[in-house]
Amino acid sequence: MSKTIRLGSRPPYPITVVKLFKKPGDVIKSQEPLMQYSFKWTKEVGDNIRKETWNEEQTTYVSWNSPADGDLKQWLIKEGEVIPRDGPCMVIKEACSHEIQFQGLCAICGKDMTEVNWAAETRDTDRAPISMVHDQTNLTVSTVQAQRTENELQRRLLESRKLSLVVDLDQTIIHACIDPTVGEWQKDPDNPNHDSVKDVKSFQLDDGGPRGAARGCWYYIKMRPGLERFLRRISELYELHVYTMGTRAYAQSVAHIVDPDQKLFGNRVISRDENGNMFSKSLQRLFPVSTNMVVIIDDRADVWPRNRPNLIKVSPYDFFKGIGDINSSFLPRRRDLLPSAAADGAAVNGNGVPPKVNKAAVTEKPSALDELASIAGADDPAITQRQVEEQERTLEKQIKDRPLQLLQEQLDKEEEEAEKATTKSEDGSDTPPSSPPHHRHQVLRDGDTELQYLEQHLTRLHKAYYDEYDRKRASHRASSNVDLSSVPDVGRMLEGLKSKALRGTKVVLTGIVPMGVEIAHVDVGQQLVGFGAGIVTKIGHDVSHLVVNSLRPRTKKVQQAARIPSIRIVNQDWLAACFSQWRIVEEGPYLFDVHPDDRPAEGDATISDADETDDAVKDSDKPPSTPVRGGQILRIKAPAPRLKLVSASGETKELDDEDSDDEDDDDGDMEDVEDEDVLPDDINDGQLSPIDGLKTFNWGQVDDELQEFLASGSDDDDDDDDGDEDADTMDTDADETSPSSRKRKFEGGESEDAGDGTDAETAQDENTALSNGIGTRDGASVAKKLRRTKSLRGTSSLRNQYVSDVDGDADGDSSLLTPQVTGDEEEVSLIKGGLTPSLVEAEASATEADLDATDLEAEFEAELMAEFEAAAGGEANGNDGEKG
Amino acid sequence: MFFLHNLERRVTLHPSYFGRNMHDLVTTKLVKDVEGTCAGDYYIIAIMDTFDVSEGRILPGSGLAEFTVGYRAVVWRPFKGEVVDAIAYSVNPHGFFAQAGPLRLFVSSHLMPDEIQYDANATPPQFTNNADMVIEPGTHVRVKIIGLRTEVGEMWAIGSINGDFLGCLQA
């Protein structure tokens, strides 16, 4: 192989070639003089003391030495030539290009690469910088060799129509723990967990394993359900590699359990000992040139910072509850955990203590390590040492604490109590031998189905990949059956496949991403985006799903969303299911049971309080014009908060909030940032928040009004001891006395005509107004309502604030939200549902109208007139209903 | 190549061992310390005999006794060009690793006969000429050393099976 040699940066240019010692064809050895050159320089000569100095030009002759061995093929310079700068000077045929090196030795010629060659400017060891072998780090290859090897690999894969699949071990295809309890359960057929653990494999590590108490301990390996079948089928489509953060010995042992005859993984196992980086995994470690044909399955996305596109994230397999990943101290702290609702339930039951202790041990300390790692390089031996110690501590803790046993004992205890409550005959059920096993529940359950879906995805991906490859190859008209140039990038295909999964959904998360964390930086967010879902931060009508953390079930967003029937409120398991199945999973089983106080229809609680969301969904599915009978009742739920307010402060003041709203509008609203955080900019729906922009509110005036009102002797049945400011203000708002608001009403109504129309609100307001106004008053109320709707076309920010604030305090002062709802409104709504179809229709058309914005205002007025008439018709009944 | 080599080493002994069988203790300690180590460019395989244990000297400060022991040992020094028998332990596309006693060797695919090719589809992956030569982990191979490098306590070599009578050993 010929190589062009440059002069290098050392000669003091410009130089003049004086003599060439060698001629083409000669054998040259490194550090041997090949040519002589001269250069000129000036030197101060003379008597320095007497200041009789002058500069004299000197010429120096230097020989230029060969930086490499080989045969000289051609000189690119001539004798006498002046060379102004560094450039190529000769072509040689190198004896050896040292492309494969083993521990400082060239594996081709056997030369010691660490020998310092003073004539060369680069070290020979730099020629082979890439380590790409699974089980060794001291074998390095050059870029050219790496390319060659990889082409070879791709050719082979294309011939057998396979792809590469890099498989993580811990919590992806297996779950490991060292809790000795597992061994005891295995031996004890009476134990309720016996069935679960009887196929758990175990092995002992004595070399290089952890020291101390964990030394020589048994590792218990539970394979993910269906693993054998999965691997067998997938290995027909993929060449499998193991990539784990466990030690080499651990990886080998697990690989041996999973794949006893080495048919699946062969020797393609890489562990943290060979990884070269303690904190992250990199495909480039194995496939330095091209990752076009490599797919990863791992339960952690954050350890693959460079290879996200190729990654299929698997939901972590958590069989031994509370154990986590026993090798996790070698990974960055886990941030992507999406706690499952079931697990949360267990934690709430009181079983949560051991896992928490364990988790804390695993997660808290590495955070310091993270920082260290970011400061120092990842290969720092001190960090490695600390990590190892960390792992040892964790493991020892596991052996000592026996978290599984604790869990089981707790479960037993609970059950015993439960049993005592029901039957007195059974006693002592927490002592394993004496108790009959049938009624003891097991801690360990094995209902994981992830691998089924994973297999589907991988098969689909494989098919898509080779379809694409065949298509490309056909267009290239390649002669051979292997065409490396038309290899598609599997990462891109994977992204394409994934992005279709949740396309069309708009998801809002609540209680899942910690405060102050950008959702796009969190794993959940990245996954959502990867699956093509839209992430919205605020509840709006275009939102399709609200994902609620079932540990924090009562957030603002839940309350907001509960008012919009088209939003499906689901728990985080739905998200997990979608991620694992790559489709929009049927929401049914995941629908979130909204806390009764957060529901918009507290007043209707007697009618349907079992599954609010279900109803909401049902309702949204129906076209709004149809549900005159049953659905109508449900529809009225949406504006119910308004009802509350109204009933709280007396019938006559139902318009108060709008009035204060007007006032706000005059003041200029939407000033506070918090507001915009929580709510969509364009509230074009029934976000009934009457206390938006309270910060700009004239409190003195309100107080006066309140005094006035209280003095007027109205029955105020609001709760008031919630101790929350916002809630109080809302209260105040609600209690705002009518006189002044009435005063303001007119100005408000007139001034807001020009407001940019948000007709949804108008529609909702109509609902409200209809449901209460009609019953209580006559046509005058409808007229007021007309004004109100007009006023509402301006941004009724006050209402928005109401919602958001209420949500924030939901836990503390929910009572506030449920002022004693009388049966009146309910009945009213019923009556209305039964008797005033025209009204409903008006409503329906109003709802439709919100799709088109301001230009439909005129239509609105017409509709309102229709309502007016309808109301006049239903008035008598309404009055009756109320009195009754 | 194996040699009988006369060597010398200083052995220290803790005062608690001072007594009649001190010389035995010194010998035992020597064997424990030295056997199986790599001393520069050779391995000390076995100590034949200890023929000269000097009288002990108390080291000032620590109280340990220091003995200078002359001994004769079997040492193995691999040479460039030497042919050794080794056992392959890891195979990858670039070549295979083998172990000749304590010495780790790497034989690159460039230093194999042309007909021996890497076969990744075999389980486990192997180098084979599709006839009698199959090199996979555990195979005994005869290798010619073409390069050597030593560091303190460690030695590595590059081997070749490109030559007559090199390669797989038909056991």
C-alpha cells in the first residue's frame, strides 16, 4: 500500500532541497536520512559588549529523516527546489501500516508500536485507535480496518437478510436479584411465591464479583416471560449482541442461562469491563463506522446518548419488586421512571417502605457520582472504584435487608388483617408453614407481556427495512445480491415507524414530569415526541388525552380536563401501554377515576358519579345535537362550576363573574405569567374561570361590594376556612354583591362587543345561563345572558384563573368547590333536558359555532333569540321545578 | 525457551517468625513471592532449589530481618521466532487470542494461511479452512511468535500460524 509522506512541520520553511540520498526503488528504514536540505537564517554576530554587532545571514544544512519503513517509490521534490511550506515530498510503499494492534504491538508485523520514533510526528499507536471487539479492549484497529470489518459484517447480514440487535440484560430481558429469600422460596413449595420463583435460575460468581457480605452470593435470574421464544424467533431476523453494564463474569453467566448453547449470542457479549465508559453505552463501541443496520433494545434510553434513533425502549421488567437494576450504580441516575399505577397502589398500602429504602440507596448516591463524572472523565479510576463500592453497598444491603421477604411479610400481615375482618376462623396466616397457601397472596407476579409486542415491532421493522432495501436495490439495478450502497438507515426507519404510533394525539401530562423540568428534556417527553404524539402543556379543546399520575390524582389540569368531554383522562399506565404496543391503546381500562370533587358536575353527583370520565367520553362521541334525553343531563355537567357559583351567591348574581370579568378586561388582563403557563392562550372552550387576572383586580372595590352584600343579608353558604388566598378570593368573587355588578353590567356588555370571539365560551355560558337562568327568571335573564355572551367574547380571563387556582388548591379546599348544591338545578336541568329540545338545539349549534370564530356572531344573536323564546316557553316549568 | 537460571532475591521476615525454622520460612516465602511471576522478559516457572540463604540482617526501624537468597529457577523466556503451543480463548473477526501458559498471544487474520477464513455464522464463531482446521475457543494451536512486548509484570506477544506445521494441533 503506497502512502504519501509529507515533510512535516518541523523544518524551518522555506527550505531548499540540497541532495536526495535515496532514489526510487530503494528500501528505506525509519529514522534513516533520506535527503538534505538547507535553510537560511540570520544571526547577530560581533562584539556584544562594545555594541559592534551586525546581523549575518547563515545557511544551515540539515538532513531529513524517514518517518516510516518501506520502499521509496517516488520523490515529489527535486534537488535545488525551494519549498515554501509543508507539503508532500515522497511516496513510499509501507512495509506495514500497523492496522491492527494488540497491546502496543502491531498484530501484523509484530513491531512494538510504543517505541518512540523521533523522525515521525505521530505515534504509531495512533494509527489504530478504534476498539471494536466485544470481549477485549486491548485490540485496536485502524479506521480502514474497521470499515473493512464492518462492510464484511453488513455483507454477511444482507446475505442472510438479518439485522444486528443489541440487547440489554438487566430489566430488559431478565431481572436479577441477590436476595437470598428467593432461594428459600424456591425450596419451599408451600410458599405462595413458589410458583413464581420456581423457574428462576441462579448462579454464583466468585471471581471479580463484589466483595464483603455479597461475596460468593447467589444471583437469581428471572427471565422475562416468553423470552426463550422471543429470542429464538428474533434470532432468525437479527444477529444478537449482549450489551450490559454488569461485569464480564456476570454477563457471561447470564448469557449462559439465557442461551446455554451459545446459539443466540455466540461470543457477542460486551460488558462494562470492556465498555470503556462507565456511564453510557455506545453503539460506536461495537459498530464504529456505521450503525445503519443496528437496533437496540434497552430499558433505559438515557444510557444511549448517541444512539437514540436506533433504540427501542422497553418497559423495564420489574419482577423482584423493589430491587431495581443491580448494576444500576454504573449508570446515571434513573430519571425516566414511569411508576405504574399498580405499583403505586402497593406503595400506598404500606408496602412501599422497603422499595423506597432500596431505591434511595440506589439512586441518591449516584447523583453525587453523576456530578463527579461530569467533572472528571468517565474513565477516572477513582470513580470506578466508588461505583464498585456503591454497588457492593447496595448488594450487601439487599442481602441483609431482604426486601422481598419484607414485602411478603407485609402483604401477609395485611391479608391477615383483612381476613380477620371477614372470618375469624383463619389465624396465624403470616407464618408460612401453618397457613394454608391458597389464601396467601404472592408478592411476585409474572404478568409481563412486553416481549410479545417487542417481537411484533422487531419483525415489522425487519420487514420494513428489507422492503426498503429491496426497493433501493432494484432502483440501483445492482448485479450482485448484496448492495452495500443501498443499505437504508434502520434508525430512520425506526423513527418513521414509531412516529406513526401515536400520531394525531395531543397529550397533556400532569403530575408526571417534575416541576421546573422541560418536558422535552424528559424521557417521557422524548418518547412521546418520538411516537408522533403532540405534547401540549395546557388543557385545551384540541387536547385528546390527559395523562394523570395516579399518585397525584388531583391537579389543576385534571379539573380543567374533566370539563372538556373530549379529553380522555387516563393514568400513566396507558402511556406505558402505548409505548410498548406502539399504538393508541384502547383507553377503557386506563381511564382515570377523577376525584369526585374535581368533577365538573358535583351537582349531578347523584345522577352519575361512578365514572365521570366514561360518561364524558361517551358524551363526546355523540354529536352534540342528538343527546336530548340521557345525554343532556351529562352535557349540563360541563358548565356546572358556574352553577355552583351561582348557587353559592344566590340566584340573582349569576352574572357577577362575567361582570368582574369585564372589569378585568378594562384593566387589561392576562398579565400574570402563571396564568399562561397553565392555560392555553386561546381559551375557546368552557374554561369557566371567573377570577382570572385577580392580580389586577380592584380589591378595595370588591371588599366594599362584599360588605354591602353581606349587609344585604344574602345567605352565604360557602365554606370559608380553607386558609387559601386564592380560594378566598374566588369566594369573594362569587359573593360579589349584585348591585354594583349590575351597575357594571351594562358598560361591560357594551364595551366588549369588539372582543375577539371565543365562541366556545359563549356556548358554555349559554348552557349555564340556560340551565339556571331559565329556571329562575324569565326572559330578562336571557337578555342578560345575551349581554354576557357578548362580554365574553373578550377574553374572559377571570374564569381561567378560577379554574387554575381552584385546581391548585384542589386538595385543600375542595369543599369550596362544592357549595351545597341543591336539588333545584338538577331538576332544572332535567326538566330542561326533557322539555326544551329547541333549546338544546340552540346549544348544539352554538357549540358548533365555536369552530368558526367571530364571523358567526350574528348567527349567535339569532340563536340567542331563539333561546329566548324557548326559555319563555319553558319558564313556567322551570319555575315550578325550582320551587319543587 | 526454558532455562535454568540462577537468581538472587532479598526476602524479609517478620520478627514473629524468628526461630529455629527461619530458613524454611524464608524458602516458603520466596516460593510464594516469586513462582509464576513475570520478571522483566521471562517468567519464573518454578524454583528448583534455594542454595544460599545469607544470614539475616535486622533492618533498622522496622525490625524485619532481611535475607539474601540465591536460588535456581526454571524460567521461560519467549523469543521472537519461537514456536509455542497455545490454547485459543477468544475469536473475533480480526483474529484470535491464545494463551501459552502465562503468555497472551494474538494471531491476526493477516498472519494466517489464506484458506483460513473467519466464519461468523458458526457457533461459536471460528476460523476455519472448511476442512481439518477449525480454530475456536479451546482449540490447541501451534503458533510462531513474531513480536513481543513486556511491561512490568506483563508480557504480550503477536503470533502467526502462517507456516509449515503451524496452526491447529490434531490432538
